[in-house]
Amino acid sequence: MRRGGGRRFPKPSLAPSTASEATPALDASVIRNLDSAFSRRDSDAASLCSSRPASTAGAGVGAAPNFSDRPMQVAALRVVNGFLAPGVTLRGPLPAARDIQAALRLLVDRLQLARNDATFEDDLIQDLRLLGCPYKVTRSALKAPGTPHSWPVVLSVLHWLTTLCYAQGDDLDAQGDPSNDLLLYTTQGYSHFLLGDDDAVVALDEEYTCKARMTGEASVATVSALEKEAEELETEVNKLISGPSRFGALESEKEAFIADILKFKAVVDAWKTKINEREHVLGNLEKELRQKCRTPSALLLKFRIY
């Protein structure tokens, strides 16, 4: 770029002649590529600002970030973890392959892209191409993302997808924010208005009104169900509070068991006493029987002597 000398103006033959020629029409392709364009610019700016000192901020702004550089990897990984935490955490310098794949799947879900686990790698490559991702990733790198050769390019894709989620206003802590739908409705309606397509504006209004009505009815039904569930839980809590506690019931049951044990022990002791008495009586009878059996033998021996 030439320094000094003032600003160069275009030739009259090259300058637009009318205001309509100076302002191009808002094409649908331009609208579709707004998110990818802004996200790419934000990605480059955020990466450069986070990894370069203030003294070099004015030099090389248009240069693509080098994700093979160690400081760049640390800065990019901090951005990715800040968005994914606490669901997924990637630990450097080489995160585990399963954690990287989980992070990619989570980002794809946040962007509301179609996901098929059987063909996830091929679908992701196609989605990145359609979204205009400036970084090229291969299927082999997605299959083994934790290797030193594959990690820089996979990290660049992770950082770009994370920045795209931030640009769309997505946040893991605030899922399903209705302001995103309103912003999309406003943007599309204004785009149709600029293009002069009144039928598309009316159709969009009817679609958004119908969707808002259905969302409201679903919210009312959800609130009613939650109120009913809260009443049931409150009733159950009151029953638990008013009724006997579980500890008290167990204590009563324990006391009943102890009483039964004492009764059984008393019965056993009574039977032991009876058995001892019967054994004592039986012993006396045996002594008397031996004594009686010995007396006839002594008399018979006496008669023989005489």
C-alpha cells in the first residue's frame, strides 16, 4: 500500500452513476453467508488478539492464525473450553480422542446440524464446506484427532465452530433462547421487505405467529403439569411430616422383636427347669430300683448258707 500522497479516488468511468448502482441488491446468498463471513473475521481477530502482544497488533492483521504455534493452541483451547465447560473439557497439549470427538458432536448439536454417528466424519466435512469454513480437515484427522499431526487442524475447526456458536448467540447455559428466533424472524422479514416480496413477508408473519402460539400453548401446558406435580409433591411431603418417622417405626419394630426374644427365652428357661426336675426324679427312681434289686439276692445267699 502506498504511504502518503493523499487518498486516490476512482475514475469517473468506474464510479457508479446512480444511487441504485452504488447500493447492490441484497441477494439471498449474501444473507446466507453473513454468519460465516462475520464468524471468520471474528475468529481471526480473536485468535490474533489473544496470542499476539499489543506491540504487534497493527502488523499482519490479515494473516491467518497458525494453530501449530504453541501459544496459539493454548489461546484457542481456552476459548473452546470456555464454551464447552463443564460438559466437555479438553486438556492440552494433546487431548484424548474421545474428548475431542465429544466436543465436535456437542458443537454440531449446538449449531443444529444434522448428525449421524455412523457417518459423522463425512457429514462434518460436508457441513464445514457448506458453512464456508476456511480450514480444511480430512477424514483421517477426524478419526485420530489426538495425534500431533492431526491436532492443529482439528483445533482450528473446533475454534472456528466455537466462534460461530458465539456469533449466533448460542450459550450452553441458556439453551433454546427465544430471542434467537425473534432475531431470525426480524432479519428474514426485513430481507423480504428489501427485496419487495410481500407474499413472503405475509407467509413469514403467519408462520412465526403460528409458531409463537404453539410455543405459548406448550408453555402453558408445561406450567400446568409442573403445578400439578408440585401439588402432589407437597401432599406427599405433608404425609411424611405428619406420619410417624421411619426411625420411629424401626424403633417400635425393634422393641417388638426384643419383647418376642425375651418371651422365647422365658419359655426356654421354664422348660429347662422342668427338665432338671424330671431328671432329678428319674435319678431317685433309679436309686430305689437298684436298691430293690440288690435285696432279694442277699436273702437268697443267706438261705443257702443255712
